[in-house]
Amino acid sequence: MDILDVIVRPLLYVLRGALWFVWEALVLTVAWWVGWPVWRLLTLGRFPHAGFNGDDEAGTRELVLVCTVGIALIGAATWCVYAVGSPA
């Protein structure tokens, strides 16, 4: 074990933890919160089966569909703010 390995390995663990936090907290949770009401409204309360804070209980297909809509809406809102906010 050389000195570089001793320095780099803890940094990689910190980076891995930070990436996990960003994915879990920001992407999954926020995208679920944005996409969940949209799916509930469009399907008249039939989908998704998991509750508003139920992203941990949702199945894979349910999670992917709801989060995809959530991410798309966040992206569309960001684009609209940028397009309207910037002068031509």
C-alpha cells in the first residue's frame, strides 16, 4: 500500500457518499414530489399506488415513470425561466 492509495481511497469514499446523497435526496425525492401529483391528477387518483412520501415503497416501474415526469417538469420549468428571463 503506497501513500497515494492512503490519500485517494478516503477521498473516493467521500465522493461516493456525496453522489449517493445527491441522487437519493435531490433526484429521487424531489422528482417524486413533482411527478406524483401530476400522475395522480392525470389518472384520477389511481396511479401511483405508493403515497406522496412513498418513493421507498414504490416498485421500479412506478418509480421510473413518476421520477421521469418529475425530472421532465423540473427541466421544462427551468427552461421556461431561462427563456423568459433572458433578453433576446
